[in-house]
Amino acid sequence: MAKTAPTPATPHAGDDNAPDDDVVSLLMRQHGDIRNLFDEVEGATGDERRDAFHRLVRLLAVHETAEEEVVHPFARRELPGGDGVVEERLAEEREAKEVLAALEDMDPDSPDFAARLLELRVAVQEHARAEERYEFAHIRRYGDPGRLAAMARGVKAAEAMAPTRPHPGVESGTANALLGPVAALMDRTRDAVRSAMKS
């Protein structure tokens, strides 16, 4: 009997064993992992495509949850015009989540799925570029090494506790929690992030 290959694990920032002492480096590595998973979904078919898509959804959820709990609050408090910067990122996230919600109801091997996946990829990549330019670069400028390391610990904690999928129209951990059985999980996530950033 032929052995089936194990399903690859969803990539996590820090899997490359680089030091987790800079939140921007962690999030940039997540951007690279997201790009790689888009490639994997686009290049696969059948069950392999479905599995890769589920891992992509999980990583997107992890990444956005980390930003909602760690990055956006810092940007609002510390960056000049931070509220506006964050609101623009939340609008981009909302657009991507709406496309993602449509994809989840589609057959991954249908031509419509491929077209919507491309739409999602464009939205996610534009969002990532805006994050890198308008949030991440300034976080490095305004965050001292201790703060960047604390935020990195928060991102890792959020990553460990993040929900398995983002919900369209919801751009906060608290509101995400209200949409299903992840309510307790999100409470634990928030607690874990706060605890990790204090340690």
C-alpha cells in the first residue's frame, strides 16, 4: 500500500529559526510565506489545491490577527496620522476578506475559483505593500529595539492562538470572536499577546 505524503504544515514566521526579536522581520517573513502559499495553491489541483488553500486561509488569518492585536494599536498610538494609516489598512483587509469568503464556497478546480484567487492575491499583495510602506517602515523608526522585540513576542503569541479563518466585515479580534466558536479562543489570544509583550 502506497504511503500518502503528509500534508505540509502551515508556514509560521520564525520557522527559519531567525531570531524573533524584531516584529517587522517576523511580519515580512509572513508576507513571504503568504506569497509562497499563493504559488502553491495556483500550482496544485484537486485535494492538494484544497489543502494548500486551507493553509493559505489559516496563514492569512494568523497574520491579520497578529496585526489587529499588535501592530495596529502601536501604529494608532505612535505614528503621525496613525489612525488614518490603520483605517486604510482595515479597509484593504475588508476587501480581501470579502473575496476570501466567496472563494470558500467555490470548487477549487473551477475556472471561477482561479479568477477569484487571482483577485485575492492582487488585493493581498497590494495590502502587504501598503503595510510595508506605511506601517512597518515607521514602526522601525518609532519603535526602540525593546518595543520591537515585545511586539514580536506578541505576534508569535497571536500566531499560536489565531482563529482558522478571517471573517469579512470584521477587522478586530473582539468582533471576530463574536461570529462563532472562536470567542474563547480570541479572549485567550488577547491575554496571550498582552502577557507575551510584557515578558
